[in-house]
Amino acid sequence: MKAYSLIDFYRDNVGCSCQHCGRGIKNIAVIRDNLTGEKLVVGTTCVDKLLGINEKANKLLQKRIKEYTRMKDRYTKTEDR
């Protein structure tokens, strides 16, 4: 069993700190420690390390974050009308 699992990912324009390394992040991955159940908010660099994601998969993850953010922004603007 892997030590961590990816739960969610999103972009936060305000940003926050990675709970693994402490650096500021905007592209956020929420992962779960499979042993303790603890949830962590980490950046894309740390998610690579913790989940063993290769560079190609990380670029795809970042692309999906951008697509999701654009769709969410469009949906929010549509609801505001």
C-alpha cells in the first residue's frame, strides 16, 4: 500500500503554505496519509515526492488544475448574472 493518496487538487489565487515543506503554494494538492488518515495540503513539488509522481504526470496534474480553475471561474461568473 502506498503511504499517501491524492484526494483533491485546485488552484488558490491567495495561496497558502505547504504542510510538508513550508513553502508558499498556489497549485494545491490535498493528500491523505494512508496510515494515519491525516490530510495534508501540499504543493505540486511535494506531491511529486510524496506520491512518487513523475514529471510528465505532474505536468498533467498542473494542466488539470488550470482547466478546473477556468471552468470554476466561468461557472461562478454565470451564476452571478
